Amino acid sequence: MAQKPSIPKGTRDFSPIEMVKRNYIFDTIKDVFRLYGFQPIETPAMENLSTLMGKYGEEGDKLLFKILNSGDFVSKVSDEVYAEKDSVKLTPEISEKGLRYDLTVPFARFVVQYRNDITFPFKRYQIQPVWRADRPQKGRYREFYQCDVDVIGSNSLLNEMELVQIIDDVFERLKINTVVKINNRKILAGIAEIIGENERIIDITVAIDKLEKIGLEKVNRELSEKGVSDEAIQKLQPILALEGSSAEKITQLENVLAASEIGIKGVEEIKTLFGYLEQLDLQTEVELDLTLARGLNYYTGAIFEVKAKDVAIGSICGGGRYDDLTGIFGLPDVSGVGVSFGAERIFDVLTQLDLFPHESLETTKVMFVNFGEKEEAYCLPVLAQLRKSSINAEIFPENAKMKKQMNYANKKDIPYVVLAGESEMNEGKFTLKNMESGGQKSVTAEELIKILS
């Protein structure tokens, strides 16, 4: 019995139509990255496990896809290790490599490995798939693409400003209405310090990050369950209740965090960044959101999150400033900042809002109907001219029935069909048919190229 074809759970095949749409997203993002001086790099699908392990926490390590060593790897494992049935001890014996979990750690490895060859500040973008041994569910896959853009080796807040500009440019081109939420890790550290709970900054920020979803009462309850004192929770309330424009919130924070050196440093950074942004003609909405607390294990300054305003979906882009990402590979104190665009969610937003362009540069624009050998010889030189003029064109490969050829054109959404039979050849012309309207007219080769250009 023949094997039923299938793919692993959490992975996907993409049809030509889907690939055209995905490439529209990737090409749009890449075009904007290049405008700002960012250059592409690629890293291998697999990295040494020593590069990946321990960088994502205990849970992250469990989600790494490990690759079995080549050859008879089992024979090299001692009986003692087998007898223990401990996967943590067994893994290094049978696997030295793993599929990359994200693009950030490979990027840090790349920077350190080639630090003598690259120019700092180093502006790179990277669009490649990553793999996670997660439980597949709606919107969560085991293989998916990340679109990262980072600048490393510079502390300047101009970099943060440019990232907001990049976000604005990308989503303006994609016609998605967005809001960019910005916070600063130092402000969150200052808040924890002011309320007397320095040691619980992670617990506090994880809880307030849920404010929009679960409400203030449940946030306070979670803080209490995490061991935050009632006094500290009370001190936190006026901070969570700050209202007004971003500028007004910044002014209020200057007073609230006056006694915290790190908090005031964060406020100064936010004030500078918003000062830059006010000079720009941004289409996207930008706001200071004190409940934004993503990536606190590695972000040290600005934090970004982008949401689509017209679709109920999670963040479609996010990132922040990190001060010591390369330190794990022996190159300390190299600051960087970057954001990652979520291609899968952007695809869903464009689909829901019907924003994909109906015409694409990747699809065939015109097809020549094949009436036979003489007609082929008449059409082929013009077909070549169309392609030289950067017009996507094809000829049906067989002298099949007209119905079959027209069905082919319809199924591929080819907007124009060229017919050249005996009468057209006698006149030195072609009949151009518009597949949408059904209208057709007689044209010369030169007119055909002009119409389709």
C-alpha cells in the first residue's frame, strides 16, 4: 500500500499563491531595511548546541530541536548513562547540533566570531526560518520565519528613532494602521525601586504586563500572591493610573521617579526618543505604555511593541535595547537595539483586511494560446521581446483544445491572453484578450508591449 503523503505537525506547505503573498511581505520589509543602510546576513539552520543551550532559560532549552550525531552514535554512549534514563545527560552524548531557535543568539555568535571583519556600528537584517519544538496550535508553529533588524555597537538613541521610522515605513507600505507602544526597562526598574521591591522586578512587570487583559484587581491579586507587600502594591497604584498624553506621562514620571537614579535615566532616554519622534511626520500612532514589559531577561533600555489597530491579534512587531547580548560569547559591553517583524501575523492581518495587492510582479501577466507549429514560430520572437521588457509571459506548451488553454489561464489568474491564428498572421498582428472584461482588440507587436508594460 502506498504511503499517504504528509508533513510534520506544526509545519506548512505554501502554494504558489501563498508564496506570492509571503514574498510581498518579505520584499516590502527588505526594501525598507535597505533604505536605512541595513545589510543582509544569513546563518546556518543548525548551530552547535553549545551555542544554543542555556540562552533561552530551562523551558527554552526543552524547545530546541536537537540533531542526532552522524554514524553509529549509540555505540559511543556508556551503559551507565543509558541506565540512568536521564535525557539531560544523554543528549550531549548523542547530539552536538540543534536547529536555531531564533535569529538573535546566532546573530550574537556571528558578531563575536567576525568582530575583526565587520564595521561597527553593525547594521544587519536577517529573514530566515526558526524552529521550536512547541505544541502546535492556531497561530503557533514549529517552523516559522523571523524578520529581524538590529544595529549593534552604538548607544545612540538615534537608532531607536530609526527603528520606529522603519516600523512606520513598513506598515504604511503594507497599508496596516498600527500603534507603536514604547517603554523603558530602566523606568520599570525605577518603579520597582521606588515601591521598595527591587528584587521582585520580574514578578511586578510580568503582572502589570497583563493589566489590559485581566484588569487592575486581578493584577493586584497576582502581585500579592507573588509576595509583593500590600504597602508596595498601594504605592504602585498611582503609577498604574497615570493618564494623559505621552508627554504628560513623562512629566509625571519625572516627579514620581525623582528618587530613583536608574528610573530618571530611563525617563531621560524616553524623553529624548519622543523628542526625536515629534520631529518626524509619522503615520503610525506612538504612545508611552508603562505596562509594556516584554523580554525583560535581556532588554536593558527601550522596549517596543506594535499592534494592528483594525484586527484583534497579538503584537505584529516587537523588540528593544540590549546592552550585553554578545557577552555570553566573550565580547562584553557591546550595546545593540533591534526589532523583529512577525511575518505570520502580518500575513493574517493582510488576509483579514484584504490588503494584498491583486496584481503581483511574480505572476504571469500574459499567456499566448498555442494553435500549432506555425503559430508557435510566429509568437516566440514576440514572447522573447515581452520578457526582455520585464513582462511576465508564457506560451501554453501544447496545441491543446482552446477550452483547456483558457481554463489554465483562468486558474492561474492570468489577466491577458494573446491569440494568433491564421488571420492574425496574415495581417502581422495579434488579438489581445482581457480575461476580466472579456474585451479584445487587434494590436501589433509594438502595441502589445506598450499596453502590457
